[in-house]
Amino acid sequence: MPPKVYIFSGNDAVGKEAARSGALRTVGSTAPALLVKETFDPSNEPFGDFLQKVISPTLFGDIRLFSINHAESLADGELDELDRFLAELPDDVYLFIDIGETGRRKGTKTDPAKKLHAADRSKKEADRYVCRDFQKPPDYKVAQWLCENVPEWCGRKIEREAAELLVDLAGYDTAVLFSEIRKIDIHLDERLNVDCAAVETIVGPSRSMTVFELAAACGARQPSRVMQIINSLFTASCSVPMVVGVLYRHYGAMLRIRHYGRQQPQDVKLLTRGGGYEAKNQAAMRIGRAAGLLHQGEERKVYPVVIASGIVAQAQQYTDRQLETVLSWLVEFDVAVKTGRQSGSRREVELFCYRLLRVANLVASGESS
């Protein structure tokens, strides 16, 4: 028989929902009778009344499933009462307890999971209590998070390279990644694991690319990638002023990174030549703030914005004059589009980006004006 009590905590809603769905399927498949579900609603009844319903026997032979969402909002007295009730659950009852983000209470005496003795219960009676903590992964661990969770979600594995490619294509939002994994699972033969070919075939063509990817591709001088992204942008509605704004921000940041690198070369070396995790993150944060890409308190954005984007290495491939020239072109193009001298068509954007890719040759030959 499946466990009777499930206590899920943490801020990873995707992981919790997937685990809950799996547990529900297990409970539903083993229930010999009708499964009756009920969720605690604090606006309709006192918590004590809800608990009385949980422990009251049923006359109809049903299997009953009760849910308590946002248990972190329960008062200390209510948590103490729930703790006492956990040992008295009838055999026909399953109970799901969802504890959201607890902030400073986590790990203290007032932590709901501690007040419910969740870890002790699951350790002593694993066949009756399940206690799991779900935390959103930092951006640099999202691919690893996929590798760990996809087998539970789909019953198949995902290769590490495929997980990294999926993150590159779909971003770091765990809810979006979960949706993409579900899409892959539907289309992929059940005997196969998720590899790079599956990700490229199923996710790649259906995803709309972003202007931020265009800026990164231009900065890295990747002409085929630039054309691919422009094609994706113009397949939907494309705001050319927004494209110009993002490009200006990207090239302007590279110029500021070069200025910063002359003052603090050790930080640039940490990111371009390797270094320890903590030292690298701290250097990336300093560089990001100096470049205007990050603000105080945005440490979580360090990996995608500064490290994974490769903007520091890109900045080293340009001269100050080349970047200043690009910025002047962007201002001119922006004015031309906004005043109607240029329409901002796809062809014009392609030609302009091609010009950005050739800035080194144009500056060297004196054709940059």
C-alpha cells in the first residue's frame, strides 16, 4: 500500500506538482473503492473542523484524500494540532500537506516541517510518511535538475548534453522546461531516452527566439545564428526599436566591461580563464554591476546574464573603437526607423546586423562612418 501522509516543502512548484501527481496516480491505482478528494479552505471552515472531518470514519467505504495547501500559513497552534492528528489517521485516509516558502523560519523551531516532525516521521515510518523538500535550482544547476527529475516525470532519462541544449533553447524557467519535457515525452517513442536530436527536432522549431539571443549572436559574430534568429523574430511581430535597444544595451555593456577590465583585470581573467565557483560568481557580479547588467541583490541572475552569455569573453574580441562605432550606428539606425527614413523591414535588419558582424573590417578599412 502507498504511504498515508505526504509532506512536500520548498519553492519548486514544478517538482512538487510532479511528485504529487505521481503519488495521486499510485493512490488511485491501489484504491479499491471510490477516491473522494477534499482540500482545506480557510475561508469556509476553521482548521479544527477540517481535522475532525479527516479523522471521522466514513460509512460508505470510500477512500478519502485530504489536501492542505500553503501549510506555512497555519498558526503555530494549528500546526501543533495537525502534528497530533498525524498519528491518528484512519486507514481509509490519505493526506497531502504542501508547505511553501517559509523564508527566515526555515530550519528554526517555527519551521512547519519541523513542527510536524516530518523528517523524523519519514525516517522511522517510511512506509507511512513521505517527506520531501523541493528547492528551485540555481540557474547553473538547471540542466542537472532536469537529469535528476525527468526519469520520475516520464519514466525515461535525458542525456546531460540534451538537458543543456534544452536549457539553451527554452531558458531557465522550470515551469517552461517542464512543459517542454512533457511535449517531448508525447512525441518521443516510449523506448527512447531524450537526446539532443529529440530536443532539436521537437523543441527547436516551435520556440520563438528572443532579441536577447540576437544580441548575443551578433556579439559572438555568428552569422548563420543571427539569420536564424531574425527569421524567428519576424515570423511573429517584431519591434525594431526594441531590437535596437537590446543591441545597444549589449554592446554598451561590452564597452563598459572593457573599461572595467583595465581597472580590475583579475576579475576578467577569472571568467575567461577559469576559476573557483565562488570566486567566479563574485567576479561576475562585480562585472555585471559595472556593466549595468545587474543591480544589488540580483545574484541569482549572475549565471545567465554574465557567465552563460559569454559577454565577458565577447568583449575581449573587440576594440573600444569598434564598440563605439557600433553604438553610433545603433543610434543612427534607431533615429532613421523612428523618423520614417527607414521602415525597419526584415531586410533592413538583416543588412544592419551583417554590418555589425563586419565592424572590425569596416573600421580597419576606414568605412565605418
